[in-house]
Amino acid sequence: MATHNHEDQERIDGLKAWWEKYGTAITIVLAVMLATAGAMKAWNYYQQQQAQQAADLYALLKQVQSSNDAEKINDAAQLLTQGYSSSGYAPRAAMIAAQADVQAGNNKRAIQNLQWILDHAKEVEMRDLARLRISGIFLDEGKYGEALRLLDAGHDEAFAGLYLDRKGDIQVAAQKISEARLSYQAAIDKLDKSNNYYNIVQMKLDGLGNSE
């Protein structure tokens, strides 16, 4: 029994010596780990709150959108683009504001809103759509060269048909009929035949006939 007691005491003394040597460092490491875990929880909570606030503001924007008041819509959209720029709601808010601006005849601000999407949106699809919308504004303003250069930028394959169709529209407006015919045909080749838009582009191509 005495032997066992002696061995136990040696083990205890060894642990005490080890703790005296390393205990303080371990305590610090554990404290840091606990603090980090707490910080992560706080960060996650903050992120959840930010996401909820952005969602609430977007819901508010959708309500304001029904007013068709471009100023109010832009004010609501800016709450998202300025306060929650990293959220997925922000580029969608800018898109809504740009649409309202176009309807109000304020192309300059519409382009600014769409440019914000090009500069900040994380989703490629949103940037592709913004580029397409800007090209439409340039088309209406007769800025054909600028519109075509914008469409020549890289884009997702899902937008290929839409980009080629818009390219054809610009070329028709610029009286480049032969080039427009090629663009429309290329757009048709990219579009699904079951899509109603396919028929619209086909009608545009047929409408050109054999004219130069």
C-alpha cells in the first residue's frame, strides 16, 4: 500500500511541477480560444442581424417601388447600396433604382446605379445584366460605339443570346444591316427554341430580309 501511495504522490508531484512550468501558458491559450469562440459567435450574430436588416430594407424598397417615384425609390435603394453594399440585396436595389430612373427619363443616374452594380456586385449574373441594361440606354441615346464596346466585354454563356440580340439591335440602328443579320443569327443559335424570345429574334432577322 505504501508503495502505491508513493507512486501516486510522485505522479501528483510530477503533474504539479509540469503545471507550474506550463500552466500559465496553457491558461492564456485557453483564454484566447474562449475569447475567439465568443468573438465568432458575436460575429455570426452580427452577420445574421445585418442580413435581416438588409432583407427588411429590400422589402421596404419593393413597397416604395409601387409608387413609381424615382426619387423615393433611389432614396430607399441607397440605404442598401451604402449601408449593406456586400449583401445580395444591394445590387438588386440598384437595379430597381436604375429601372425607375429610365422610366423617369433620368438616364444619367440610371447609368450611375448600373455602374455601381458593375463595380460592387459579387454575382456575375448581376454584372452581366447591368451591362446589358447600360447598352440599352446607350442604344436609345444613339451612342452605338459605346454600346457595342460594352457588349464586347466578357459575359456568362447564359447571356450570350441576349447580348447578341442587343448587338443586332444596335447594328440595325447604326444601319449596319449585314452585321446585324449575323448577330441575330448567332443569337438564334444560342437561344432555346422553346423560349418565346427565340421567336422574337427570329422575327427581327426575318424582318431584315435581303436588304443591305
